[in-house]
Amino acid sequence: MLCYPAPLATIHPTAIVDPAVELGDDVVVGPACVVDGPAVIGSGCRLISHVCLSGKVVLGEANTLYPFVCVGFEAQHLTHKGGSGGVVIGNHNVLRESVTIHRSIDAAQPTTLGDNNYMMTCAHAGHDAQVGDRCTLASGALLGGHVQIADDVFVGGNAAVHQHCRVGRFSLLGGNSTATQDLPPFMMMTHVNQVISVNRIGLRRAGIARDAIDAIKDAFNILYCQGHATATAADHIEQARTPDHPGAGLLAELAAFIRVTNRGICRYHRSKRSESSKA
């Protein structure tokens, strides 16, 4: 990492870059961008145009930020007056037009975006959000403050996750849906807090073995179709898991997730189509 002006960085004459900013090799800062220190921009990053970075922002390598992306501005929080941990973004992320990511209100923990994520137009991650790797946030997706998104999650267009909620790994929120409770891993949801099925297609695309997916389907039935309280369902899921059980690690992950929920978990919604198919 080299301090500005880095010999191999390209800065458009209309861009404004604070001298305190650190730029890696091959960084491109396009027209009308504004980068306010003490930002760090890793090698191979490309700020196409009209991108604004403010304060303690760290970009890893090979990130692409499209026009009107804003990262690092203060939280949309009416009473917070203290410090911030800023924003830390990993490697190989794509932030499309008008994406916004706000800095944390926790001075010890930045708002975080991992690696290989794709945020489509107008997606938003609020203050103190934690997003893992390989996630897709479709256009208009909204993450409230302190939201935790695990790896390989898909958040559909205009879907919203309420502040302090968690979304488990390989889960999917349908377009225009809203999660005000925790969405367990491997599940699909729609509407408001309505789980509809296991995310079988997403699991298959990720290379999860059929036997392991079948184990998750059995766990789904324990959690949502047998009338157990959440803690009891977690016990039964763990009891079904043996060291040689297909998907043992996935079952352990699911049970651990639902045990520590503070907001409750999204519930099962049995569609009319599934009811008619059983008739």
C-alpha cells in the first residue's frame, strides 16, 4: 500500500482526493469522485465516477464502485453523537449505482462487507451491518442497523431486513419481503417473516450433496411442521445428528442459529398450493 499520490494510481483531474488517503497500485479514481481521508483503497479498485467515500473507509483489492455510490457517511441515527469504527470492505465486491453503506456507531467494530459480494442499484447497508461473503443484494434491498447477514445469502429486490435481525447462510429473501425476525440458514422466505421452504436450488448450486439437502429437509419438518417450541426443535435436530449423519455440520449450524435468537425466528407459511396438492 502506498500513500497518495501512488505512482500507479490514476486520478481524474475532476476528482478530489484527500492527501491523507492511501491508494494501492492500479487504483482508478474516475471523474467527479470525492474521497475524504483517512480512507484506504486497495490495489485494483475502480471508482468509476461520482463516487463518495467519507471518513474511515477501508477497501480491499479489486472492488468496483459504480456512479453515485456513497460509503462511510454518518449513520442515519437521530441521537448518536459518538465515534465510529468506520466501514471495512473486503475484496472483489461490486457496488452498483447509488449503493449506500453507512459507518458504524460502534467505535470498536466497523460496518463490514466481506468478499465477492454484489450489491445492485440502490441497495443499502445501515450502520453496524455485518455482511459475509458471496452475498447478493438485489436492487433496493435494505439492511437496517446492526443486521447480520451470513455467507451466500440472496436478498431480493426491495426486500428489507429489520435492525438487529440475523439472516443465516444460504438463505433467500424473496422480492418485496420483510424480515423482522431471524431467518434461519438454508431457508426461503416471502411476504413478512413467512418461511416457505428449504432453499434447495441454492444449496444444489453451491455443491451441497443431495443427502445433506435431504437432512436439511428433515430438519425443516422438525422445526416447522411438528409443533415444537424453538428450543425443543433445536434439541430434536441435534439428536438426529450423528458423526456420520449426512449434513451433520449443516444440522449443527441450524440448531445453533435458532438457539441464540433474540427476536424469534421467521415462521412457516403453508401455501394454498401445497394444501391443495395434499387434498
